Amino acid sequence: MQTLTLSQAAMRIKTLRLQKSKSLNKFVFSKGNVTSATWSRVENALVDVKFSTLIQISAMLEVKLDELLKDIDFDYSDDIL
């Protein structure tokens, strides 16, 4: 099974958002809960996302959290050392 990196997960979030709306601002403002600045940083893999933010993102995208996180590699042990 192939696992996703943080940047691939960010691309998944962006792809799901683009399927619903072309504009990041339009999408975020219509759904609420996450600012456009935060959403942009998430889509560009520039920020570690809090669990509560992931829950909000999955709700805004209308996908289950487990589907959003499917195949993401959470083993960051090599990055820490």
C-alpha cells in the first residue's frame, strides 16, 4: 500500500475543495469555521494542522475524516531524528 506524504495530503484537500468550488475564498466563506489564510497554509503544506481543524476541514469538504486521512503516513520518526 502506498502512503501519502504531508504534501500529498495537502493536495488531496485542495483537489476536494476544487471539486466543490474554484475559489478558495468563496469556498471558505460559504462554509465557515476555517479562515482562508489557514486553509491556504493547509493546502500548501505549510502548517501542522490541529486535530480540531482537520475535523472542520473534513466537515466543510463533506467527507469523513477517515477518508480524508486515508493512506497518510504518520511515521515522522525519521524527520525528528
